[in-house]
Amino acid sequence: MLPPGVEDMVLGLFARSYREADAEYLRESMHHLANVSLAFHDGDLVAFALSSVRRLDLPRLGPQVVHLGGLACVAPDFRRRGLLVELSRLGMGSGPEAPRLACGRTAHPASFRRIPTMPGGVPKPGVRPTVWQQEVGRAIAGAYGVRRFEPETFVCVGRGRPIGHPVIDIDATPQEWELFRTVDRERGDSLLGIAWLDGPPPGW
């Protein structure tokens, strides 16, 4: 649990980064994801990233160390400086073992570009996840506290209201947007992405 003053900073940066920012969603995310990596400049919070490193019993794989990436925000003046990559790295290093599987949820393609290009990344544009991938996706979504998961699209169905709309210009190709065709931002949906950090297991 964050000290009250720091939590207020996190909530404030979230509110500045998203229109209609849902503070309850952020608090719930902090309940499911134990780590909050922070970046400060002259005493001001300029970036944060939620994450957790957990050992999960995954279908046909058994116990696996998994990095669950969560909501992240960077103040406008500090974007494109590698802060999110560094904060994600810090979050991965918080557990006793290095994670094998990297996971994240996002509602737009600007922050989803890496997943389809990583080893065994799911989902990919125009490729239906296999039954095994759907099973693992469902287990990962459950670790995030997702109430309803669509395994064929990897959409995590929201709670009926927006999480928030990012205050950034999203420059993405039609193919990148295709993965988000069934993501309903007004419903609070997000897209789950998973990828293997040391190469996918045989048959993946």
C-alpha cells in the first residue's frame, strides 16, 4: 500500500493523463498488482507503472513465473525517454525469480506494439489464438481480476464504464487497430497480450 501522499500523486498523474479517468479502476488495479514503480523529477511524480511478479499454475505448463504489467502513465514532458521500459524492468526485478512470461493489458495500439513481435506473442493480427493459448489467456486474465474474458479475441470485458481516454495522439496503422476492433472503450474493455521472454514452449 502506498503512503497517502504518494497515492494522491499517482491518482493525480492518472487524472492528467486520461480524460474520464476512473480512480476506482486504478485503486482496484493496485489491489491486484502489488508493485508500483515510480519516477520523480524535482520532487514531482513524472511516471508510474503498476506490475506484479507471481508464480501461476498455467494450463499444460504447470507453475510459471509471470510478469503482470498494469496501468502506466508518463507526464507529457517526459514521454519518449524510455521511462516506461525502465519502470517495467524494475517491476520484473521485484520477484525472487526472473519471469518467463510477460503480460499486459491495454486499450489502444500505441502501447501494444511490442507484444505481437515478441516470441510467442498473442494475440497477433489476423491469427486466431489456439485452444492452448486461449486457456493460458483465461488463466492470466483471472490473475488480473478480470470478470469476463473473450478467449478468441483476448478482450478483457470492462465493468460498463470507461477506464479513461488517453490524452495522446495515437498514430497506428489499420492493421494495428484491427486487434482492437472489438475493444469497447466506453465499456472499459482492454486487450490482454502475452509473450514469452525466453522463447515459447514446444507446441505453443
